[in-house]
Amino acid sequence: MEVDGTLLTILGITAGVLILTGWVEQIYKGYKTKRLNDVSKFLMIFIAAGSILWLIYGIVVSDVFIIGTNLAGLTLMIIVSTMKKRYDNLSKIKQS
Amino acid sequence: MEVDGTLLTILGITAGVLILTGWVEQIYKGYKTKRLNDVSKFLMIFIAAGSILWLIYGIVVSDVFIIGTNLAGLTLMIIVSTMKKRYDNLSKIKQS
């Protein structure tokens, strides 16, 4: 199949932006409800670890898009896990 | 930088497996607690949409790994959103 570079770039960028948008929405929902109990701590740890490897992958192949998407993904994971830690502690305090 | 194909394959596969493992853990947590309220419905919709585009990307470049990871990712998103729908309805019934 004759591969059109532009199509691939558009596909990759759109996919990356969609996935990041999903996490921004999760952050917004968490911020609104001040609750992230049901979101698994390990989900974020594993996704952050995966993003770090994709980041290395992007650096090795010098692909700015892969580097950018995974830097953004890593940042979002750090934000969500910080929020989750805070809100989980808050709900523990309220219960005690 | 001289790019070692094997290193890239190992990086990509490990990253993909890590991310999928994160979602398996989220499914397990949801199954145990019967609660997925705090997980954003749109997170799953956006990630599923992103996975579909990566799937097309993988088909266009005939990359079995990208196809496999994103088929698995799509399957996990369908499972989590089905569970979320059921548990959200259950908690609404309990509240009424």
C-alpha cells in the first residue's frame, strides 16, 4: 500500500490530541466533583511509565510529535495523580 | 543517531503493554468496588476514538504491533465503559 506521509501525520496528531483531550476532561471532572476515588492509582502510574518509554522512543527516532504528545501525557498524569492524592486525603479526613 | 530497530521494538511493545496493564488494573478496581463514577465517560470515548485512529495508522503502515495494541486498547475501553454504565445505573437505583 502506497503510504501517504501527510495522512499518517494527520492521523497520529489527531489521535494524540484526542487521547490528551480525554485526560483533560477527566481532570476537569475531578476538579468539579473533588473526587477521583474510583480512578485507579496504578492506571496513572502505568500510563506515566508507558509515556516515559514512548518519550525515549520519540527521542531515539527524533520525532517531535511523539515527544510532544508524551510530554503532555506525562504532565497530565502528574496532575491527575496529584489531584487524586489530595482529594483521597480530603475524603479520608471528612470520614474520620 | 544510529537507530537500533530492536531497541525501538522493545520500547514500543513495553510501553504498549504498560499502558494496557494500567487499564486492566482500572477494570479490576472497578469490578472490586462496583464503582466507576469518578472515571470520566468522555475519557473513555476520546481514548477509544484515539485508538481507532492509531488502528487505521497501524493498518496503513502494516504495523502488527500498533494494530494489536490499539485493538486491545479499544477492547478495554469498551469493557470499562460498559462496566461504568452498569455501575452508574446501579448506584442511581440504590439512591432512588
